[in-house]
Amino acid sequence: MEKGKNYGYNSIETFAEKNQFAIDELGKNRVGESFLILDHWDKDIIISFVLIGATNNQYLYECIYSDL
């Protein structure tokens, strides 16, 4: 997950499950107001996303911060 790149919700969810991240969903379910925060279970690693639209029947998020 790289800052400035776009990801579908399914790929974010798959990444989180495989790499031991919890997903926190914040805000209203609208573009610019919905955020995802991935917080690693054991390490001090945060990855943040903001909703920017929808594509292929899923929400599309832009990575706005990454400790990776």
C-alpha cells in the first residue's frame, strides 16, 4: 500500500487480513468523508485511506498515509 495510489475496498480488506491489520471505518459513507484506518495488530504501523469514488461494484480509496 503506497501513498497516492488508489485501491478497491476488496484489495484493502485482503491486504489487511493477510498482514494482520485491523480495519477501522470512520465518517459518513460519502466521497471525501469516509476513511479507512489500517492498524497493525503487533507493530506501530498505520495506513490511512479516503473514499474517492466507486468502480467495479466496490468503493475506491486513495492511500493518504502509510508507515510502510
